[in-house]
Amino acid sequence: MRALITGGSDGLGAAVVRHLTQAGAQVWIIDKTAPQTNQSLRFLPCDLAQPDDLAGLPARLQQAGPFDLVVMSAGINAVGPFEAMPLATIRNLHDINCAAPILLAQHLLAQDLIAAGGRLVFIASVSHFTGYPGASVYAGGKDALVAFARSLRRPLWADHRITVQVATPGPMRTAHAARHAPPGSTGRGRACPDRVARAILRSKRRAVIVPGVASQAMALFGRLFPVQATQAMRKMLYERLV
């Protein structure tokens, strides 16, 4: 099995890489910084916020592909009142969380670098199911991936038997999540990235993967009681940031 993981040097992406390498897969990582734990991994440095870097990736991947699994895991966050967020921060969030996976998917598909019968997985967020005050730009970009994947799903399956999926994890115990958590947060309720990675890799056909009991409960709460769910998120995040 050949797999390509963006954001594979840290967080959820690194957890996906661990599970794949343990299973004997050949894994290529796209990230801005090299992984610290396993220097033998195939690493392609790339600044996903730069369109020129993205456009050059297919040529660098020609000898490696086609890939049986592509996981678009790279992502960043920024929290705080939307009206006070700097324009540069908004653009960076959009470029990395939304534009980069869409553009990279286009490049890979145009060059036949996703194998027939393969999987294309976008990492979105449980914010898809509820309002996310305090991280509205992050939520907007992640939700765009859900709509994008939904639009790709049927034609890619019909033409190439490629399965397009979206995973919507909640907060995880990662260094990145800790940096953007409200003051005083312990991270006790956050999900283990390895468990989330395992759930994603095992769900080979589900269109929308909601990994973990906590995320499933949040998704159900958001669907049944959208106003109350958004109010709860405001108290948990926004009101503790301002």
C-alpha cells in the first residue's frame, strides 16, 4: 500500500503515519517541517500556503504514485473574536485549511496520482455539526471541505472507483490544540490522536467519519439542538478567550 499524508509530521497526521507504517505501508509525508520521530520516512518539504509549492508537488511524486490512500490532514487554527482577527491570519487559515487540500486534490487527480479503487480523505472538524464561536474562520474552512468532498464523491466513484471521505474529529491531545485552547484548559476531555487515526483508517467506505464517542455525541447534539450546541460552544471557547 502506498499512502500520501499532508501534515504528517505532527498531530493527527503523525498518528495516521504511525499506524500505516506499522501495517507495512509505504508512506510519503508532505509538511513544512520534517518528522522528528522517524527520519527514514519519505518526506517532501512543502509550504502548503504557497500555490507554487503545491503546483510543483505532482512532478516530485510521479515516481512514488499512484497512491492507494491520500489523507489531507494538514491544518492550522486561530482563535479569538472574528472582528479583531488580522487579515493575514484569515488568509493563512484559508490557504492552508481550505485552498491547499482542494488544489492538491486537483493536481493529484489531473496527474492520475490517486489509484483506481483508492481513498481520498479530508480532515475536517466536528464544528461541521455546530456553530464554533471563537474559531469561526477555522470552522468555515473546514466546513468548506465537507461540501467539496460531497461534490467530488459521486463522479470520482463512478469514473475511477475512488472513495472520497471526510473525517470530523473533535479536539485532540496535540501540541497544536494546546496552543489554541482557552486559558486554564487541561486537555483532559480531548481525544487521543492514535484512536482517531485508527477509526479513520478502519472506516473505508463511510462518507462522513465521526471518530470517537465524544465527537459522535457532539455531532448528535448539534444536529438535534443547533442553537443550544452553539451556545455551549460559545461558553466553552469564545467567552473564555475574550
